[in-house]
Amino acid sequence: MPPSDDSSHLAHLKYRPDIDGLRAIAVLAVVLYHASPKWLRGGFVGVDIFFVISGYLISTIIFGSLGGRGFSYAEFYARRIRRIFPSLVLVLAATLGFGWYVLLSDEFRQLGRHILGSAGFVQNLVLLREAGYFDTAAESKPLLHLWSLAVEEQFYIFWPMVLGLAWARSGRSVLTWMAVAVGLSFALNIGLVYRYPDAAFYLPFTRVWELAAGAILAYMGLRRQPHHSGRSREWQSVAGLVLIVLGLLVIHRGKAFPGFWAVLPVLGACLCIAAGPGAWLNRHVLGSRLFVWFGLISYPLYLWHWPLLAYARVLQGEGDPSRAIRFGAVAASVLLAWLSYRFVERPLRRREGAPVVAGLSIAMAVLALIGAVAATRLLVPRNDAPGLQVIASAGSDWAYPDGMQPVQVNGQTLYRIGDGPGKVLLVGDSHVEQYGPRAVELAKERPDDVQPLVFATRGACPPISNVLEDRDPICGERFDAVRRYALSPDVSSVIVGGCWTCYFDIGDATAQPQASAPPPPDRYYYLDRQTGTRHYLRGGDGVERAFEALAAELRAFKAAGKTTYLLLNIPVGPEFGPRSRLTGDRLGVMHAVPVTPLMAMSPSQAALHERLRRLAVDTGAIPIDPAPTLCQPDGQCRRTDAKGEPIYKDGVHLRARFVRSGANYLDPALLKPR
């Protein structure tokens, strides 16, 4: 800890080695989880332990200052800058420099946004805005982990003010205010975690209760005698560590988190801290030399480990790097963390005075500026050849719901073009969303001919009753609301489409997903609502049940007097994706090689295509078939245009530029009947 300064308005903490040991558990859990999720499925709860520790330590300083010479915001934030900026500036600069060398233009542009968000401590909000079906895989975002640092710093903006106001009114009301903050935040967390899990995970308001739990612990510590070694302390320490271990073992990313599950690590951390440094486990385990050493480097270790692992995955390309590479990255992060702590963080943290704070602030501002320049494409990466630009442009060419207006229907946000009676409702997933640019283009070119359109879609949500997937629990509720709207007098035509290949073309349906898949490709299932039985499409008998549900759905729309369409699938597969054209080495030279303009549709996709066509005819629906536009009679299908540029965004979606002019097979269903 820094030496005491009698002129300081901020209280100084008495050093507790057991808290550094608790930090060690938190950071090692996170690092091990990121290196190999199968080894410690709940390792990500280490972040929640960090939140409790941070809330406790910072609030102890605040309460000590309020009860002494008074709290100084200037000193508080200057101390925060000396504490977190040195290693953070170093890691951000290294991440940016290496990203410039190995990333493609679209990846580097995203990194620029993340540098800006991290330097401004709003990375959690940047990630929340990006979250969605087309979000880049989390494993390849080098600064993903800085969402937690952003949450902490946002907490530190308003928390001293709240405590200062409560203290000024009456010291006894502070506990009440903190309890209210914990209650409201926890309630918001529970309310959002099932319907909006990304918001529950990233928003600071749903995490306040974790930090404030540590603050309550700090306040209660001021109101009692110093820590002593009694039987209750021993049991607190044991119970706390048991709860933490239980959280690490039973929580996994399939759980609704934070939710109620976060109580395990939060309560466990609180009990460990409350036990005090005199408890046997705290003194001999958490306070041991090895745990304390890892605790001291926990902050730079947390900063370094994820960029190294993420870049290892980027360099690998498809699939995860080998175990040797992943744990080699972990070893390198430990070394870099020690070097950062020893030669950067500790010297600058101990150096008082305005020049250090100003210099660190300027360095962070410069990084933010460079990030902003990179995000606007004014700074281009090394891999920026014209051919690579074509690939990157295709991969980011998505324009839904651009040009549409949001509308609330049965509690769901849908998107419309035009208004009036006799609407055409497009129901499905991202394979219906991909046609949004065509609908918008028709509305511009032929406004008098286009019927009012409503897109009722959600990525990766099957447009089939009772076909669900636990990773997006809102799908079922949303589809039920859309189905009610489809049957209402406001709708005259219904177009049902989806990634039928994703749901039905799964090879051996009885084969269980590989346990090593991180995560499994999907776990869609048909839910029998009478018995509650799940019939999985992969590894079960759900495929035929899902086909029957789709047929019943089309018949129901037809019986209700709706003109009903079934939108068949486009050819999909890795070979259709633009990135299949990339060759070379990211550490060396990368190229975009020419490809043949045609690629064969797989036999299984062709068989599924024919089965869906028959299903449409049998149920009275009108099939909308992309194949005559995209494919030749011999089954060879287009993947580039006449200039050799990709017509696909990725292996399973058409890009917006092609859809605007080329997806005219949808027009008869969108235009008014003549």
C-alpha cells in the first residue's frame, strides 16, 4: 500500500493479506475458465468476487474519510487513476498495436470501438449494443473482459455522492440507503435476466447490488470491534469458501446469470471478508505467500490474460487453439502481469503529484483518440489489400432494420414499412431479416405497389410453435405474440421463413452433440406442453414433431383466411461464406483468392428443400423458392456475382447489396395483387 500522507483527506486501509488471497481465487478462476471452460465451468463468477472486494475496499476508504477530515473527490479520482491507469494504458496500447498487425479491416474497426469504449470506461455499454445474433464471437474480442472494469468505474462515479449525501443527512441513514440500492438492483437483475439476459449481464444497475454488498460490509465493520478470532469467524470463513467453491462448480454459462445464482459467490466473498484476517483459513490459506502473490498481480493478470487468449484464437482461425497454446498464453500473461506490477504499476502508484495523474490521463486520452480514428476507418490495419477489403465489406453488409419503423404489437417490437389495412406479416428468424433491404428498396422504387409490411423476426428463433432453445428464452413468448397477431384481421398475408437447414439438416438426429463443443452448435427442442417433455432436434426425436408443428401452423393461417407463403431456404455452407476465400498467415501476408462462381448445394439440403416444397403444397401454402434465382438446374448455386464479388454475408446469409437488386423472387408476395 502507498505510504500514509498526513495531508490527505482520504482514509488509508490497513493491509489485509487475506483479501489479496481472495483476489487470487477470483482472478485464477477467471483465467482458468477462459483458458479451458470445461475444467472450471463457473470460473467467470470470479468477476463477482472482484465486485464485492472492490465495493468493500472503496467504501471503507469513503466511510473512513467521511468520519474523519472529509471526503475529497479530487483525491479519490486521482488515486483511482494512479491505481488502474498504468497497467491499463500498457495493455490497451499493446492490444491496439498487435491488432493493427494481425486483424482485418472490419475486425480492426471493431477493436477501435473497443479501445475507445475501454478508455472511456463504457465498454460494457459498447458490448451490450453489439450483442445480438450477428455479434462477433466473444472469444475473438481482445477487450471483451474490460466490461467489468467499466461497471466498477461507473459505480464509482455515483457511489461516493450517494454515500456523501446520506452521511450528511444522518450517519444512521447510510445503511438504509445502501440496503435500498441493493434491493432495487437485485430486483432489476432478476427482472431482466430471463427476458433480456445481455442487459442483465452488462448494465451497471443490475450489478450495483454486488458492489454495494461489499459496501454494507464495510459500513458494518466500522460499527463493531476490530476483527477477532472467535468460533463465529472460523465458521464464516469456512462457509464463505464453501459457497465460492460451490458457485465455481455448479454455475455455468447455461444458467440465467447473474440472477439468483450470483448470490453464491457474492455471499461467499462477503463471509470471507467478514471473517477477518484472524480466521484460520484466512490467515493460513488466503494469507499464504502464494495466494498473496497472485493477489498482488491480480489486476494486471486480469488485463493481460484475455487479449493473449483472444489473439491466439484469432491466429488459429477455425476452432480453438491447442491446450499447449492456451496455457502458454496463460503463462505469458502471468509473466507480463508480474512485469507490469513490478516496473509500471507499483512505481507509478506510489508516485504522488499532479504530473503523474496528468500524464496518465493524457496517455489514456490519446489511446481513446486513436481508437476513435480506427473506428471511423481513418486508421487502417496492415492487412488492408483491396481483395481483403472486399471480404471485410461483404462480412459487414447487413441492413436490417434500416429504413423501417418500429411498432409495438402484443408487447413485442416489430418493424413496419408503410401502414394501413391488409398487412403482409413476415415471420421468422434472420433468414427473413436478410430480405429487409429488398422490401425497403421496393417501397422506394414502387411505393404505390407495395403492400404494408411488418417484419416479426428474431435471429435464431425458429418460427415454429413450441420449438425452443434455452439460450434465448424469449423466443417462445415472442412467437406466441406474433402468432396471435398473424391471426388478427389486421393481417391479410403471412410469410413464414427460417434457416430450415439450421434446424432440420442436422445429419444423424440421434447423435448427441459433442461434449467438447464450446458451446454446442444448438440444442433446439420441441416442447410437449402437456407433459413438459423436451424432444430434441439433435440427439432426439424432435425433427418430425417440429415438421408436424410447422404444417399445423401453415394450415391454421390458411384456415383463418390468410394468404400463406412458405419461404424456402437459400443454399448455405462454409464454402458460400466470403471468408472461405482467405489464405495466408495473419503474422505474414494474407490474400483473398478467386473462387469459382458456383458451388453445389449439398444432397441433404436439396432433399430438405424438396420436402419443404411438398409441405407447402400439402398445407395450401404458396412456396417462395430462391433456387431458380440462385441455382442452376444441375444444383450448382451462385456464391459470387458477375464481377467475382461475394453475394453472401457469411456462410448462411445473403448480403444486403445483393438482396436489394437480386432477391426479386420475394416480390410477388410483397406487391399488391393486380
